[in-house]
Amino acid sequence: MNRYCATLAIAALLLLCTTTRTFAQVDALEQEAFQQATALAGPSIVRIETIGGRDVVGELITGTGPTTGVVVSSDGYVITSSFNFIAQPAQILVTLPDDRRFTAEVVARDTSKMLTLLKVDVDGLEPLAATPKDDLRVGQWSLALGRTYSNTFPNLSVGIISALGRIDGKAIQTDAKVSPANYGGPLVDIEGRGMGILVPLSPQKSDETAGVEWYDSGIGFAVPLEDIYAVLPRLKAGEDLAPGRMGVTFEDTGPLAGEAKIEQVRPLSPADEAGLAAGDVIVEIDDEVIDRIPRLRQVLGTRYAGDTINVAVRRDDEIVRTDVELVAELSAYEPAFLGILPVRLPRDADATGVEIRHVYSDSPAATAGLEKRDVITAIDGTPVSTAADLLKELGRKLPDTTLTLAWRRGDAEQTAEVTLGTMPDELAEELAAASIPAPDEEAERPERGHLSRQLAGDERRYWAYVPDQLNLDYDYGLLVWLHPTGDTMESDILEQWRAICERRGIILVGPKAGNISGWTPDDAGFVKAVIEEMRQTYPIDPARIAVHGFAGGGNFAHFVGFRNRELIRGISTVAAPIRIPPPSNTPEYRLQLHFISGEEDALAEPIEETVEGLRKMGYPTTWISLPETGRAYPDEATIERLAGWLDQLDRL
């Protein structure tokens, strides 16, 4: 038995030694293959340095170290990541592998894939060969290269391809380390061919710093080099490439969304001009089958403004085909205005039309003869049962559009031709608060009054005021207070708003900044989570959710409001001009803005410029300019006017 055991032990030891030696040999061969692939790609990899520019972009401190580019044409063209130039440098320098250095000029940009084409005055360069996209496979080796640390030999990070067709079909995903050290460098295969160009990208964001937060995380992206070569002639000609837009919206755009049924067609958009309509279901793009919305995003993600696509839609039982020329920017949208404020019915009411609470003077509705308590029943023959139905129909119209409006007054049915107007910036000053009946005292209700809470699953806290007479059968407006730097102002705000909340049916909530010294972009997720928690607990009207901030809290209110337009319908600020570029106004995100400032305040002029700019973009924008100087929070009368604005966010 002992001899048998010894024999087995010796055999196992020999096998282990053989296996260990085999593993070591394989490891050595892999390392040699990686070095050979890097050496093959090396002549096409250049170092890029920048001089001058901004130190900070948004919340990001820009770097000053060298970055990377890739030769794509022998006559001096280099492709790289646009992230390398977010500081807007005064000068760009390119150093070749042989240490020759040249000043580079920006030729064109691809804002869809965040790429920039440079030109240096030199010939005889070696462009990097591209891996055919059909050869790419999940799981194959991928080498992320840069020429950052040394110009002698590229820096190297080894990984595999994790996924293909990521970021709406634009990118390869790799688990190799990708960071500013190799942004603009190549992702190469084991043969030294270029799979793609490394860039920071994000599935959720598209700004100039999107995706940077994932550096060295094992989630990196590269734009296929074959795709870059396909549009290189356009870039070399100086054409900036931008994402192509059709001008359609869908009810659901998430990863599990179903068929691509159009919910809205943006007026004057390419889709509108091509004859597409709400209710059409997109089934093909350029002969590629579209079975779900994620597939549509994949196909459209690689198209550019100026491209013409052939779209097939299912309309009733018929397949209709049409050509659509994509554009970079859709025409500025300005909401059409009928001129009514709807009655807010109980949540479980069986509505058969939209009852009018108020008709605005000199509005299209007033001109047509509509009155308080009339019930709107149809637009252009399409029945409308609720305010949401009416908003959906009006969202498809432009100002100056003439339509047929049907309504009921008592038992009499009436119709009239109505030409829609533009939403006024000034509001009805004397509008009485909408009454909410007292609740059934025996009904079980959630906490009311002045509350202090901790967000579920989070250590952060917020306070709230919920009207004592909360009636769960009716929806309430939600005002999110974003405090100034250094002071939550909880007791002051509560004192000024308590009676207004009771009278006007408003729930007030005050998230607290993670650091009392000021709000940061990371706090935006917390604020959104607080809103969602309040919506789950209380009956909140989705048409009357607004953020309201003072001074530094006002600046943060703009950030939160624009970032969450699918959730927030109003942004109100005191002593706070906009510090960030506002997004384009769109019919699917109904957003109104409100500003309060002092006439003699140093911020009065920038706030006036902000208001004028927003109005030109089509945003309904109300501005209260007070004679008082200084930057104190407004008095009771001004707050009452602000509450009236919140009460009218659902005007149509």
C-alpha cells in the first residue's frame, strides 16, 4: 500500500511539474504575442500634447499630461479622442514614434463618437490597419495601447472584448484598462490590427466628459476603426459629424422596450416632413429588421446628420416606406397654448372630458367663447377624456395651428375653429386656489405635518411638510426646496410655506446636501430618489413637480431640473442665473421656468439675459423683478405669486 501511494505521489508530482512548465510556456508565449502585436501597431501610434486652455471643465479638473493618437492616413492625418481637447488648448503638438514633433491643426470632429481628426504637415506616415468588424468576437484578446509614459514603446493594458455594439451600436467594450493615459489610442488584436480607437463613452450621458468616471474600471469603449475609415473622407474634407435625429418619441425607450411604436412626431422634424405619424410602428431601417426599440437605437446610433435612411412603418395593416434625411438639431420647439387650466378631478374619477377651471383672458380659448365649467371633449375629432389626453393632442401642434375644438356646456354640444397661440410668460394674478375637500377622518393616511426622514437604503436625510388635511383621493403639487450653501433654512421656509401648502394643496420637501458647504453633481441622484420616495408615499400630480432653489441652491436646481426633465415640470430660482447650457426644448419634456431677482442686484443683468435666452429657445419663462436690493429670500407676497405659478404648471 505504501509503495502504491508513493508511486501515485511521484506520478502526481511529475504531472504537476509538467503542467506548471506548460503554463509557464503558455504565459511566455502570450507575453511574446502581446509585445509583437504592440510592436506591429507601434509605428501608427503618436503622442499628443496640449498647451494652454481651461483648468476646469464642469466639475472635472483637466489634465496637462500627454495623450495618444493614431495615424489614419499617410499624408499626416491623426484620429484621437475629443476628450483630449476639452480644455480648449491654444496649441496641439504631435510627436511621432521617431521623435519628430509637429504642430497639429483640428480638421473636423465627430460629436457622435467623440472623435477629433488632426492634421500635421508630414508625409510617409504608416496608417494603422483595421480589424474587419466581422472578425471581432466576444472573448478575444484586446490590447489597449497608448504613447503616454514613454515615446520609445507604447504603454500596454491587456484584456478581452466584453461586448460588441455597445452605446447604441457605436462601440466595442473591453475590460482592458482605459483611462486618460490611452484615450485616443488604439485597441488592437493579437495581430496588431486596430479594432478601434479608445474613447470615454457613457450609455446615460453624451456631454464632453461622459464616461470619464469609468476610467480603469474594467469598462472601456473603443469606436471600431473600420467605421472611422468609412467616414474618413468626410472628416478630411472638414465636415463635422453629428448624431442624426429623426424627430420621433416613444412611450418607452428602456432596454426591455417592445416594438417601435411612435408616440409623437416632432412638428417640422424630418419625420414630420417625411409623413410619419403617431401610431406608426417602425419595422425596418435600410432593410434592417426593427423588432424592438433597443434594436432601433442600435441601427440609428451609427447614422449621422445628413444621412438619408429608408424607413418602413406599419400603419394599420399596410407597410409604408419613406426616406428620411436626418438632421443634427431639430427646430426649436415652442409649446402651443389653448388658454385653459383644467379642473383636477379625484384620482378615481371616471372622466368623460376635460372640465375647465379657468380660461385665460385674450387666449384662443377665450376668443372661441369657452367658459369656466365647460367640458372639452375632442380635438380635430379625436376624443379627449383627461387633461393628459388633451396635453398629448396639443403637444403635436404648433402655435398658429388651426384646429376644431368640441366641448360640452351643460347638455349642449358646441364646436369652433381655434387657432392656437404661444404660452404666455405672465400668469393669472388673481387665480383662486383649487379647493380640495376635507378627507375622511377615519381613512388611514400616511404621516402628515412637519416630518424628518432618512431616505430608504441611504444615510442621507430630508425634511418635508405634508398638509394636515391631506386627502388621498386628490393629487398634490410637489415643491422640492434646494437650500443655499451653508444653511438649510428649514425653519424659515417652513414658516413661509406652511399655510400656502395647506391652502393650495402643495407638499414641500427639503433634501439636505451631502456637504453643508454646497451641492455637488453627485447630490442630484439623491434629490431624484427623494422625489421618487415622496411619489410612492403620497398622491403627487406628475404635472406639478418643481424644484425651487435660492442662490447656490438655485444653481443646483437648474442642474437637477434639466437633468431630470422626464420627472420635473418646473424650475424656480431666486438670485440664480443659469450657469450651464440648457438643453433644447422638446414636446416630450414639458418644462417651465421661474426667476426672482432684485432690480438693483448685481445678478439682475445675467438673470435678464438668462430669461431672454430661454424664451428664444421656446421655454415658457416667468420673471419677477423686485425693487428691493440684496439677495434675501423673498417676502410673503412674492412667495404667494410663486405658489400661483406652481398651481398653474398644468395650464394648456
